[in-house]
Amino acid sequence: MRAESARVLVNAVRTLFSQKASDPAPSDEVDEAKRALSANDEVAVTLVDLVKSGAEGGYNILVAEGVLGLAILASSDAETGAVLPLSPL
């Protein structure tokens, strides 16, 4: 159950931060949601836990999804002005 919840979080991160050039400018609510996700330590902790538990259990898809979520958050720093916390790593 915990892994599925973390995968939902990865999908939220992916959806919020994947904007195509042809898409209209994001609304203020979307920008605020991006900042909230990027600045929340628990998001990074959850994604790191997903990677760890996936690696321990041999579930490569969980590892890949966790790494994807962390990479998206890390690359979003310049865009949102948020700082990805490194303490969970």
C-alpha cells in the first residue's frame, strides 16, 4: 500500500512538472502546487524510501519510478525557486 501511495506521488510530480512548449502558461495554482511539492521534505523522503524499498525487494519498477520523481524534483529547482532537501538522501 505504501509503495502505491508513493507511485501516486510520483505521478503527481510528473504531471505538474511536465509541461509542453505548446501548452498554455500554468496557472497560479499550478505554480503554487509545484513550489509546495518541491519544498516539502516529506516528498523527497517518500521518494527515497520508494527507491530503497524497491531495491531491497527487487522491484526495479519502483526504483525507476522513485528515481524519476527525484530527478524531476531536482530539475525543477531552477524553475520554481525551491530547494530539494538532500537530508533524506
